[in-house]
Amino acid sequence: MSETSFTPRVFSGIQPSGNLHLGNYLGALKRFVDWQSRDVESIYCMVDLHAITVWQDPADLKKATRELCAGFIAAGLDPEKSILINQSQVPEHAQLAWIFNCVARMGWMQRMTQWKDKAGKNQQNASLGLLAYPSLMAADILIYHATHVPVGEDQKQHLELTRDIATKFNHDYGVDFFPLTEPVIEGAATRVMSLRDGSKKMSKSDPSDASRINLTDDADTIAKKIRKAKTDPEALPSEAKGLEERPEARNLVNIYAALSGQTVDQVLADVGGKQFSEFKPMLADLAVEKMSPITTEMARLMENQDEIDKILARGSERAREITAPILRKTYDIVGMVAPVEI
């Protein structure tokens, strides 16, 4: 089997950590919706197994998982066109992850930037799951033979590791079974920054709620946060080069470009020379226009959690139609006797 015989398939996942924000929407959810329109089979995942690599309050995790599913749907993902799953409801993810734990090398895991950042100097007290996180991520992707993964810049290293694991498995067993998945990083605002500090990524963990636009914020709150966003005293430039040393200005222009579906240069052609007192109301109006329908639909779905649970149950059934045969074949390649039905 040659690499070109793999069916084009997109996979990506987000941790259900609660408090979805504009960065999640522009950096991930909006891209997922764009891929859905390309007539390529796509699977989008709430990665709750990844979430528990650090301790989670059980009630909060359940709520956050359903809220993330609501966010997927409210952003425009159609459960009939894309497969929406909760990771732990598709057991093949964890089963393939164990095989990959036996393929991947300790040195690979210890070099991961995210491991170093999260474990810090207290590595001996970090969970084994946190160390093995990238192996599970590789399994998430490769259990579907996914060929493309829309990711942010901060996940590129994990995609490279996924390719390393696929390469080593194929080499060790003399097969061409797992594809070398391609990361997809495209468009403006792949990395949305804090409204209070343009050098820091927008994050739910920032103590200042004013640093982010939450997907649950109402129109007045969105407008207020944009009005108060940190800027500089200069007028907006007419070309992207003029934003290089202006992180807050660059962030707001990137957000406008991503929300409007334009390039940064197209935006600056229209707003170059304007002061932020003129540009911020434009951005606020656009953000409210794009985000308010998402907020409303998320609230509706969270009032109807049985609907969310049915969508996830159906998603896991559809996912396992793909994952079960791939895991059976993996077992056969490794020399494990798989049950007839997995």
C-alpha cells in the first residue's frame, strides 16, 4: 500500500477545559467549519482523556465536555457532515495509544516542550499520563488514518512526533500502514493574543476576564472588552509590515481579518490611517455580529443536554466504524490476537 492510497481525512481535538473563548473559535472551531465545507471526511474530538493528565473536578469535566460539544455545533459544525466524538467513548484511542507507548522512545517524550512547561522542575510528581500525552495524541490521529490535522503553532511539535511514531511503526513492522499526517496551519489569527497584553496568548487561565472574549459573553460585554483592549497611540498602518513592532495593534487587526474572512493586507487597505478610536467600534460591531449567534446557540444546547449526549453517542458509533477495523489490523501487524469484534 502506497502513501497516496490513504483516503483524505481530517482529525482534530480540543481539551474540554471550560470557558471557550475567541482564541478557541478563530484558532480552531472556525477552521474546523471551513474544512467541513471542503467535502473531506472530518472527525472532531473532545479530548477528555488528555484533560485528566492533570487533576480535574469530575462535575466540571462533564459540564465542560458538553459545553465544548455545544461550542462545536454553535460554531457551525454539522453532526451529520462531521463526526463529533468524546474521546473516552471511542476505546480504540486508548488501545492504540498503548501500542504507541511501546513504539515511542522515552527521549522523544522528554524533549516535548509542553512536558517541560507543564511538569517544570517537579517532573517526578507529574503524572505518567502527562509524559505519555503525545503518544495518545498520535493515537487519536492515526486510529483514523487521518491525513491532515488543523493545528495551532504550539501543536506542531506534537504533529512531528506523530509522524515519527508512524514512521517507526511502519519501519519496525515492514508495512506502510500509518500515514504521515500533515499539519495544516493557515490564515490570519492562528494565534489569538490577550486583549490586555499582545505578547501573551489569549487564555482561560489568565486571571483577568478582560483579557479574553468568552463564547458565553453577551454583546455588551464583547463591545466593552474591545473598547478597553490595550493599544498604542499611533494610527493604523496601511500595510502589514507596519504592525511588526506593535503586538496589540497586530492582534486586533488579525482578529478583524479572521472574523471578516479577509487578509491582514486587505483590512489595512481599508483602515490604514485610522485611529483606534475609529477602528475599535468597527471591530466590536463585527465581533458581536459573528459571536452573538454562537453564544445564543450554545446556551440553547446547554439547556438541552440530552440532545448533546445523543449527538455524542451517534458520533462514537460512526467513529468506531472507522477505528475498529484499523485497530484490528494493527493488532494483526503486531502479532496480537484480536477479538472478532472490538
